[in-house]
Amino acid sequence: MHPATSKSRLYHCVERKPCSRVCEMRKNQQRRLLGRKELILSGTLNPIKDLHLGKLALTKFPKSPETWIHRRWVLQQLIQETSLPSFMTKGNLGIIPAERTQQLIREEMEVCGEAAGRYPSNYNAWSHRIWVLQHLAKLDTKILLDELSSTKHWASMHVSDHSGFHYRQFLLKSLISQTVTDGSVLEQSPLRSESTVVLPKDEEAVASAEESRINLPHLLEEEVEFSTDLIDAYPGHETLWCHRRHVFYLQHHLNGRFPHSVIQLSPADSPGGTLSDLHGIPAGPHTSQAMEVDGLSDFSKQGYSQEIKRLKRTPAPDSLGLEMEHRFIDQVLSTCRNVEQARFANAYRKWLVTLSQ
């Protein structure tokens, strides 16, 4: 045998071994997961115990797509628990109890957080977290706000994690989408009479209405300030500049649509859609330049005709925001010594120029 031929065959054998091992491991894992599905459907394996087993598996393989897919399947079985023999009871209408749902949501958020900490930019973990919000939490406003607050520290400790910051963008867009779906805008009423008497029977309704108000502009302003602090503290991270673009893009459109700072959201209108339901920002000359920012569905024209006319007579409400962004860039460029930081700042400036044209 020719030496070159033998070396070539040896090389291919060495190259194929790792690939064949990975493929075989995945096939074995799929067979095990399929067996666990059959045990769950037959009532032999409790789905809650299977979730705990999956949690242990994710400590070793935090990015395993098969494990995350199987986990979503198990959660779907719990949501539709009448299909499981071990959960069949008289009078059970297939609605998972509220307390158990809340517990599942908390546990899933914990599992996702641990997996995201073990593997950088763990897309599968963050995608699962979004799925939980959509299908278990039903994009509940309070849970969305809690998530926005609870993931803030994590984001500040992982400034290069694109998936983690994309999750925060999803939270903001979901909150905006909630208000768009409801379509009711509250007028700010600083002239409200202080002597207004609230009857006892109306106190609960008033408290519920107060809780359902979302100050969207304030949320976005806080996110911009958060971005500013991170960019100053950790120069040269592209993830932070990308996140700032997304947030400002949301501000840009929100200011053009909603001139009021407080928006009423009806809890009954919480959508249970997917990410594709949020991809509805009207196409414009600069949409493609906004780093593929997916945004909001078109608003209903009903009830907005007078407000649109008013907007046409007044200057652009976000012109001040653009000016402040340019000042921020000037400040960054005047003080930074990081080459990458300057490059990202100049790229952001160019993007702002195209956005304002």
C-alpha cells in the first residue's frame, strides 16, 4: 500500500471517530428521551420527577437542545394534564392549578438561569425561558416586569452575552405589545380633584386598575440609563451597543405612537403568541438598518385619528432623544481610549443619522 494512501485513510478514520461518537451519543439520548415519554404517557413516570431528572442533566449539558425540547414537551403534558393517566381525576377540566403554575414558572426560571450561567450565550436556555413566559405565564404583565427587574443584575455581570440581552429586549417588546393589543391609552390627569371620594366597593377595582398601568417611557428610559452605565463601565463590548440600538429603536417608535406616558393594560388581553407575533413594525427605509429589530404590531386606527392629527402639527417627540444620544456619543469619544469602543460609538452615530433622515 502506498504510504500516502495509508496516511489518508488513517486521517479520515481519526476525523470520523469524534463525529461518529457525537452522533451515537445523540441517538442514544433521543432513545432515552423517547422511552421517558412513553413512561410518562403510560402513567409510570411522574412528569414532575422527569423535570427534576432533566434539571440534573442540564447541569452537565446546559446547551443540549434535545433536553430542552423534551422539557417543553413535559411541561405541555402538565398543562394538558387530563391526557396523563396519573393525573386523571373526576371533575378535572384539564386546567393546571394556579399555584402549581406559579411554582413551575419559578422553577423553570431557576433552571434557565443556572444553565445560562454555565454556558455563555446559551440560546437554548434563553429560548426556553421565553417559551415559559408565552405558554405558562401567558405573558402576564407582572411576571414580565419581575423578569425585567430580576435579570438586570445578571445582565450587568454578563456584558457579552447576546442571548441574555435579547431576552431583555423581548420583555420590553412584550410589555409594549400588551398595551398595543389592549389599545386603550390613559390620559394623564394632574388636575384630578383631591376631594374625589372613592367608595369602599370601588377600592378593589381602583387598586386593580392602578396595578395594570405601565409607564412604558419610564421603563425604556431606565433601560437606556442601564445601558449607559454598562457602556461606561465595560468599554469595547459590542453586545451593549447592540442592546442600546434596540432600546432606542423601541423608544423612537413608541414616542411617535404614544405621546402619553401611562398606558392601560387589561389583564384579560394578555396574548399567548410567539415571537413572530411581535414582528410588525411598519416597514420603512431605516428598519433594515436597525440591526433587524423586531418590534410591535400595527396599532388600530380607531380612536387615534385626533391624536395623529395633533402629532402632525407638532415637532417629532423624540428629537430630544436623538440629541441626547449624540451628546452621549460625543462624551464617550472624548474620554475613551479603547479602539473598539470608539469604533462601536462611531457606528452607532452613523445609525442614528440614518434613523433621523
